Amino acid sequence: MSRVPPEPRRIELDGTEMVVLSPDAYERLDGMRRHVGAHANRVRALQRQLSVASAVIEELRQAAGQPGDAQDGDPAGNGVFRDRILKILAAHPDLGSLKRPGEG
């Protein structure tokens, strides 16, 4: 059986209806507000990181579509391709700050 929380006391002050909270209830509400704000900031930061990572992945996909010129001892041109990948990754040092799911 679920317990229904009590209705908060309401008052009218200068024609404006207000809710009266005990100091404990106000502290809990304020703590929840800060908690939600912190989560919103974290979500925004993760969105920015995801945007950067998505752009880098797209650049890597484009580089993969251009295998590069064959070099002596490397008929498939893998060295050129590797150099392109390393150049793209070096241009985005902020990828090092991306955390995997479950990491703090």
C-alpha cells in the first residue's frame, strides 16, 4: 500500500497563493534542486563530448574511404592510411578526456 504524501499548507500573501514548507522540507527540496542542476550540467558536458567524438568518427570514416597511395614495402598503402588516422586523432586531443560508460 503506497503512502500518499500530505498536501502542503497553502497561504495567501498580498493576493498571491504560496506554499508553506517546514525548514526540513525546504532543505530537502533545495538539495534535490541542486542535485538536478548538477545532473543537467553533466548531461550538457556529455553532449559536447559526444558531438566532438561523432565528428572525429566521421573524419575517420572519410579517411577509411581513402586508403592512400602505395609505398615501397607497403603495397596496400597502410602506412599512409595510418598516418592520416594519427593526424586526425592528434587534431582532437580532447578525445582523451572522454570517459567510457561506468567510469567516474
